[in-house]
Amino acid sequence: MTRTLLVTGGAGFIGSNFVHLVLAERPDWKVVNLDALTYAGNLENLTEAESNPNYVFLHGDITVASDVDAAFAKCASIGGDVSVVHFAAESHVDRSIESGLPFVQANVLGTQVLLDASRKHGVARFCHVSTDEVYGSLGKTGFFTEETPLAPNSPYAASKTASDLFVRAAVHTHGFPAVITRCSNNYGPYQFPEKLIPLMIANASEDKDLPVYGDGMNVRDWLYVQDHCEAILRVLEAGKDGEVYNIGGNNEYPNIDIVRLILEHLGKPESLIRFVKDRPGHDQRYAIDAAKIKNELGWEPRFTFERALPETIAWYQAQPLWMERVRSGAYREYYQRQYGS
Ligand code: NAD
Ligand code: TYD
């Protein structure tokens, strides 16, 4: 039977990588991409998909019930069982510190609108793409498991936690067929250059300062985006309703080491590093225990950091036009507010 996927936020970083993966790996599936094209949504991430008869883009907002209904109507006209993979969100911690309301709107309200519509129209499965940031921050030791108490620290993380809880409530109350994934930091092609890795690549390429928050010793667990997308596909196809699956790379680096690696790969001097005021409430360390998805679903990362980071740097270097367009307009205004001149 044909499977029709309603992907929300498919024009963003991870969503667009997921759309490419599904079109390549599941040639009998259809993909409907519902995206509001916020500053982070970029249809240029999907130019290769545009000519694929299995793919359709719908410009719409998950907080608007009529937009979501229209997307389900499109799925119904295609036929087959419908599953939702929900990426759409406001995703940047620094922006959430500036203003939390857009995060409540998109991440909490948007998720509930999508849940209501999914129950009304009927779905085979709903995969809610969440983050390890719902667990808060770790000290020097330990890992986040699926049982770690939820303790979000940033407005972004709080809004994602709230959305996870609404998904959980739909499962518990209505027997809704949802799964939740919680992944660590991603890197790879098509990431908006407000996040650490593409920002540092862009700045270093232009011999601009690299703004490192605090002492640069905050630790993240980096996973290549294709590994994350393959894990989501695995959970979608084989996960158990109501379950949470952590996804991680077992690949911890302090920020300053990442920045130095990027400079080394680009042949740029460390004098470009500029230590700036720390992020308020900056989480110290994230690290995922991904034993559950490995043991129950057989997923493990395939890409090593040693291979995928240089490939990612090479990808951004080969896409000067993509970078130039992304860095225009709204992005520049935000950049100005965040870092000054
Ligand atoms: P992104 O910011 O690159 O993309 C978000 C997409 O959602 C954009 O295309 C945007 O236009 C769309 N969108 C935002 N609000 C919308 C709305 N109201 N209606 C419809 N579309 C809307 O984000 P990303 O980094 O690709 O993250 C995708 C998901 O994965 C998010 O839910 C995020 O919380 C989660 N996640 C991200 C990471 C990471 O490292 N980037 C790690 C773990 C989990
Ligand atoms: P980011 O990519 O924003 O992801 P998250 O905050 O969701 O983990 O940031 C990754 C790490 O890099 C985080 O510890 C903050 C730090 N960082 C900087 O030091 N400088 C920067 O300009 C940015 C954007 C992030």
C-alpha cells in the first residue's frame, strides 16, 4: 500500500534532508511538505525534489487549522495510509532568549493543532521530532536516557518539552499512534548559518571573527544529519506507539574544539576566534545514551565525525550562492542584533 507522508517543516535543515532521504530510499512513497517558510525555511534546499512526481510542497502554517486541513486533504487525494513526520518548529535557542512567544506559538500551539487534525483525519503514525534539550543540562559525567526527568532550561527547550507532553497526552488519552524522537545537535548540509557549525564556517571563510560564547567549554554531542534522518525513518517504520527514542552520535566535543577544527580544515588562523559574552542560562553539556534505539530498532550512526565534518565544510564551500542568499534580509537584521557590527 502507498504510504503518504505529511512532513511539516520540510524546507528547514533537518526536514529537507529527510525529504531527500525518503524520496531516494522509499520510491513508492509520496511526500507532502507543509512549511510556513519562516526565515529558516528555504525552498532552495529542495530544488532537486521539485521535479519528483512523488513530492509536493504546500505553503502553510501548522498553527492555522485550515492550512493543516488542506494538507490532509492533499494527502487524502493522493491515497494510501497517511503518516505525519513533524519537524516544523522555531529551533534557535538564542532567538528564544530574545523572545519566547513565537516558540510557544509554533512549537506548542502548532503541535496541538497538528495533533487535533491528525486525530480528525486519521493517521497510521505520528512521529514527533524533538530534542535532547528537553532533559536540561548535564555536568561532566552521565548521559540522557529516555527516563531522565524533563528539565528544560531555555524558552526553546521549554516549548519543545511542552509539545512532547501534548503528544504524550494524546497517546495516553486518545490512544493516538505517536512516537517521539529526541536527538542531539545535528550538523550537515542546508543548516541555517545562525547555528554553531555553519556560522563558524561562513565567518571563517570570509576572515570574520568567530564568536565563541563564554569559555567555549560547553559540550554538545554532534550527529550527522543523515544519521538523524535514517533514525527517524527507522522509528517511523519500526518504533512502538507511545515510545520515546533518544538519538545521538556518542560524539562529544567542547565548542572551542569544533571551532578550531573548522579553522584547521579551512587553513585559517586561530586569531579569528573571539570569546564573547556567554549565552544566558547556557546549558553546560548534552550527551545522549542511544542504547534503546540501538537495541530495540537496530539503528546506529553510520557517519564518523572525522569524515562527515570535512564533507560538511566542503559542502558549504561549494555553495557560495546558497550561503549568500540565506545570509541576506531577515538573517542579517538578526545577526546585527545578536552580535552587533
Ligand atoms: P529549522 O529551523 O532549520 O527548520 C524549521 C522549519 O520549520 C523551517 O522550514 C520553517 O519554515 C518551518 N516552520 C517553522 N514554523 C512553522 C509553522 N508555524 N508552520 C509551518 N512550518 C513552520 O529547524 P531544524 O534544525 O531543521 O529542526 C527541525 C526539528 O528538529 C525541530 O523540531 C527541532 O526542534 C528538532 N531538532 C533539531 C536539532 C538540530 O540540531 N537542529 C536537534 C534535535 C532536534
Ligand atoms: P547552537 O548551534 O545554537 O545549538 P544549541 O544551543 O541548540 O546546542 O549552539 C551550539 C553550541 O555553540 C552552544 O553551546 C552555543 C555555542 N555557540 C557559540 O559559542 N557561538 C555562537 O555564535 C553560536 C550560535 C553558538
